[in-house]
Amino acid sequence: MDGCQANSVNGGTDGGAKEPLNGSMEPSRVPPSARLSARFSSQARDATKPELSLRRELHRHGLRFRVQYLIPGLPRRRADLAFTRQKVAVFVDGCFWHACPLHCVVPKANREWWLWKFSTNSSRDADTNIKLAELGWTVVRIWEHEPLEHAVCKVTEALRDYGS
Ligand SMILES: [Zn+2]
């Protein structure tokens, strides 16, 4: 098994959308096809497969945690998994929405809007990391493409740092 580095507070938001637009004005766009918006809205709402696999594997290790946890003091930001006693928040970031530098392909249609969207998402992720750290949380970000063992390793390392 390769590395088990305790590099937990690395937002993983560098790279990604290569042409971030300045300002927060939402560019106009033609509406996406119904099929496309259905796909994206269900992805945004449901736990992803990598997230479910991680939850299952952590359970197998005897770990208990909250899911979709609303962080106190941080309105409207949910951690995918939260170890509330140790204050470790885990996010499983989708390669598309979070603009993974390896896998995110900007759709051709509404390109400008997507670049704005990815840039907005990345800024929000970075902001969430900072605010959580200020509240005393350790943030673990995992790409959906990361091998399961690697993801488990990152979480257990973060928990170990807190002497759980
Ligand atoms: Zn990826």
C-alpha cells in the first residue's frame, strides 16, 4: 500500500478550473438539456458511490460518525461525514463538481458558465476549509477517484492525530 501521509488539511482545490472568472456574477447560459440537469441534480443530492463505500469501510473498522452533518456555526455547509468528538470533518469531493485536475472536463456548452461554476465551488470549498479550521475542526478532503484504502487511511490518520 502506498503512502499514508497525514496531509489532511489540503483543500485539494488548487488546479481544477483553469480560467477562474473574477467576481461572482453568474454568466448567462442556455438551459441544459433535461437529461443533463437530472443527472447533475441527483448527483448533488445523493451520497455518491465512493462516499457509500467509504462509509461502509469505516464502519468495518469500528468507526462511528454522523453523515451529512450540519456544522454548528457554519450555516448551510454540511460535512459528508463528521466525527464530532474528535472534530474531524470528511468531504468526498466529486471529480466533476469540485473540478478535479485529473478528471474534470469542462462541458462545451455553456463553457463560460461552467468555468464560473467550478470557480465558485472551489472558492466555497476553500472558504469551508478555513472556517472549519477556525472552529477547531480538522478537514479531510478526499477525491472520489482516490482508492478506498487511501481514503480510509486519510481519515484514520486524522483521527489518530487527535488521540482518539
Ligand atoms: Zn478525479
